[in-house]
Amino acid sequence: MEYAWYLKKLPGGEWEDIRYRYGRGDTVRVISGTFEGLWGTVDSVVCQKSYDYPDEVSPGYHIALEDGKWVTLRWDQVV
């Protein structure tokens, strides 16, 4: 397997993607992109195209924003 900084080997030999820091129900703040500054709640963990990066498939989250919108954002757009 090729080295990737975001992969962590678990005791059972499986690999975990550490870019996923949040789970369903966690409150997050958007730190970049169109929705920067808004708060939201994680609904699900995904690996797909996102609102601000429509041509790129990457790990991310479906998020219900405080203004009522639902968006898909990359893992590095939220804290």
C-alpha cells in the first residue's frame, strides 16, 4: 500500500481514514468556502463531490446548516 498521511493502521490490521473527525450529531463551524462562518450539524460522513469543489471527489460531511440549508462540505472545511 502506498503511504498516505491520513491513514492510520488499527491494531486489527485495518486502516482508518483520520480525515473524518466528526460523526452524526456533532456541531461544526464552516471555516472556508461559500458557507464560511456558519454553524451546522453533521448528518452523515460521505466521500463525494462537495458544494465548493464540484469536480473533485473527497471525504466530507452532509451538514444541516443553522440557516436551514443542507450542504456537502469537504473534511477540511469544518472544525
